[in-house]
Amino acid sequence: MKKRSFWLITVLMTVALVGVFVMQLYYIMESYKLKSQLFDEQVNQTLSTVVNKIQRRNVADHLNKKDAENRLRQVQDSRQRALDIKDLRQQYAQEADLRQAERENQIENYLNQQDSIIRASYRAPNVITEKEFVSLSSRGGERLDMQVDAFIDIRSLVLKGYSMRTKPYAPAPKTFEFKSLQSLPDTLRYLVYDPANAKPLTVSVPKISDDLEKKFKREDEIAKKKLELKILSLGKDTFSYTRLSVVEAVSKELQEVNVPIYKRINFNSLGSLLRQELLANNITLEPAYRVSLAKKDSIIFMTASNAKGEFLPENTYKTPLFGNDLFRDPGMLFVSFPNKNSAIISNLSATLASSAGLLLVLVFIFSYTLYAILKQKKISEMKTDFINNMTHEFKTPVATIMIASEALKDPEVTEDKSRLKRLAGIIYDENVRLGSHIERVLSIARLEKGELKMENTEVDMNDLIMIVLDSMELQLQKRNAVITVNTDAENAVVFGDELHLSNVLYNLIDNANKYSSDAPEITITTRNTNKNLIIEIADKGIGMTKDQAKRIFDQFYRVPTGNLHDVKGFGLGLNYVQDIIKKLNGTVKVSSEKDKGTTFEISLPL
């Protein structure tokens, strides 16, 4: 029934472990599927964004190009207009120079005409300077001291000539020269003589008459007006445009059918734009991409890293570049991620690690539980053997006491004092034997609970070994045991409980005696090493395997004795030995070989 329960528990735990493993595997696959779907959505969203930006950049490039062309044309027209205006102004200046030369001729003719009139009307006219004129015209200033010799015809009273001995102005006379119009004063001054009485007079002639001045002014205004009209005829801006006109022009260009796809895409910025948008969507994989015609199997552009053109369907995404074009080839953008699966798995590294950790924990728990169950099963079996052995060990003295007690009820026995004494001795010995068994069990129990009190004193282990051998002399002689004692330790004194140390020696020597198939050969040796005392108890008995040697210090464990059927015990002796030695800060080791013997080594501090 216990075996069936054990196997049932094992099967249930195995099924549970497999179920958890399957659930974890299903969870990982679902996570991978979800990550893959999320990756696909991110890539499709990225491609949609890239295509929209390409379309907007295409329109923006056309707008900027058209705007630049218009600006250039406007600048060129403005420059041409400025040159035309400059030419007009130069022409106007040339015409003004011609008019000025003609005016000088007209003024010269006018002045000559006036000069002729003055010369015809007066006698001895002479042009004087402005200073001379001012001095001659002085009213309240200095008197003019002039001496004039006049030559007059008496009959006709006509002035024939004159000569002035004194000048009205001190500076030397200057001859006036008609070099240019600008060199003449605004008003010409003449000193003349009245032909009637030869009285000196001054005559003023303006350089330009009012009529000429009006005529010249009118000519200047007409020329200036003509210049302004010519400038106005050029217009403010020969070429002008508005944003709306630019948009309309670009719209017409975008609707042209014969524009190839490679003229609508800037391939230099396509790669950087694609990587930038992928990073914005947390995709760090390096993409391979190409641009092809949608209506023909013709590649327009491909990245150099993927020159072979290996675009696997499961790792490739595509989208039309200009999906709104009805009459032109919209073009297709293909993007491939060769390392897609490895990237998704790397993103699942935390999930995989947690799942693997959980599985390891479950396997550990399963293994530990199975180990605990097996250990508990073995302990249960050992306890059963212990109870059986203890029952057998207790049953023998109890049965002997019962038989002796029943014999004491017989009147014949009570009358025989020798038989009565013998039965009383049997009852006493069996009672002592029974008490010894009980005390051993109780000692182990107290030792486990830590209630065992150690009365430590200085103990000479060489002497204690001899005392224990003396106490075991009868049972050793019963099996014809050969005992060899080598007390080589010069210092064999340790600090410990003499009773428990004697029990330790007793258990080890008793095991060496019991677990020998023939006459036991037991060797007991003591020696000193550093600050420790080493005690070795070796036999040439049935020995043990390595697995058995690892377990001999466990409670209730008993080594199978094979053909030896009279070996009795509870499986507590060596466990007791180990606990006592540990309490004394020592160690106990065992080395054994099957069918060759066993050696126990005890090390105690001096």
C-alpha cells in the first residue's frame, strides 16, 4: 500500500511538472506570437509614416524648387529692370547734356543780341564786374574821381570817342571771356555813355531771360516726365507670383504622367528617414530595403548591404510609395529584417529567463520532494526495522524473565535454594540487559534533543581502551577474536566524558567483532598528530561499499550482513558515536572496502 502511494505521488508530481512545463512553453509561444504581431504593427506603422513623409517631402521639394525658380526669375527681372532704369537715366543725362549745350548756344545768341542792342543804343559800352558795378552805383559812399576826355563833333554834337585817365575801381581791368555758360554771372553789367550828353550809365542784362528760363524749365519738366513714364512702363516687378500660383503650378507638375519614380524620391534621405522612424518605434534592427515599380518587376534602388536581393516573405514588409497616384506607377517600398526572429527572441530574454528559472525551481522542488519522500521512505523502513529489532531485543529478556517467574511459582523450585538462586540471577541479568537496551534508546533521544549532559574530565584514552577490552573479554573470547593494541601515543589525555567515551570505544570494537565472518582480527592504534590524538580501530571483516559507508552514521541505518544472521542491533550505535565525538570537538571517519575490512579513525583534541 505504501509503495502504491509513493508511486502515485511520484506520478502526480511528474504530471504536475509536465503540465507546468507545457504551460510555460505555451506562454513563451504566445509571448513570441504577441511580440511578433507587435513588431509587425510597429513596422507597418513606421512604413506608413515614412511613406507619408516621402509624399510630403516630394510636394515640399516641388514647392521649394518652384519657389526658388520664381525667386531667381524675380531677382533676374529686378536686376534687368534696374539695368533698364539705369540706361534710361543715362539716356536722360545724355539728353540733358545735349539740352544744356543747346541752351548755352541759345543764351549766347541771346546775350550777343542784347550786346548788339546795347552797343547800338549807347556809346562806348564796356562790360564791368559786379564789384565795379557796386562801386559805381554807390549813393552815400566815396565820390567817384573820374577824368574823361571826350571827342564831340560840334556840328552834329555826336560823341566821337573818349578816354578815361582815372578808373573808378582800383584793380587792374580784366577782359571778360565767354568760356562757358557757368562762368558768366547771373547778371551782366555794362558801363555805357548816354549818346546825348555823354553821361556815364550802367546797364544790366540778365544772363537768362524770363522767357528762356520758362522755356528751359518746361523742357526739363517734359524730359523728366518722359523719364518717369518710361520707368513706369517697366513696371514695379516685371515678374511677380503668389503662393497660390506656386501651389497651382506644383499641382499641375505632380499630375504629369511621364515623371519617373526615381525623380520623385530622394534616395539619399530615404535610408536615414527609415532608420529614424524605426528608432522612434523602438526598432533597432538594421533594415534592408529596395524600391521597385509596382506594375513591373523592375528594381529602381536597393541597399548595397543586400545586393543579392534576398527578401524572404516572412521577414519582408511592403507598401506603395504614392498610393494616391491613379495614372502613374505608385512604386513599392520593400523593407526586410533578416534578423527579425533573433531580435524578437532577444526581446523575450527576460520572459525566457524567468520561465527557465521557474522551471529550474520546479525541477529542484520536484527533485527535493522526491528525495525527501525517498528519504522518508527509507527512514520509515529503518524505523520499522528498528522497531522489529527492538521488539526482538526486548522480547528475549522479557520472555526469559516470564519463564523464570513462572518457575518460581513451582513449590519444588522454591524449596531448592540453588535453583531459586539461579532463577533469581537469570531474572536480574535479563533485567539489567533490558535496562541497558532502554538506556541506550533514551540516551540517543536525549542526545538528539540536546539534553544529554557531559561530565568532562581528563581521560587517558590508552588506559580507557584497555578497560573496555577487559570488559568485553568474554564476548571477544567467545568468537576467538585476535586483538592487537598499539598504544603509540605518548600523550593520550583528552578532555571528555569517560562513560560516553567508553561507550564509543565499546560500539566500535563490538561492531568490528560482530561484522567479521571468521575469527575477528581487530587492531587498535593510538598516535599523536600536532595537537590531536588519533585512535584507529581496524578489522578484517565483511567491509562495506562506498554507498553504505556514506550512510552508516545515519540513524536506524544498518549495513546488510549477508550470510551473518546473528548480528543484532538497533542501527543507533554509530550515530551515537558521531554525536559524542562532535560534542567533544572531534571528528570520526571511516574507510572500508567490501570483503576486506573497515577502519574507523577518531580524532580528538588533546
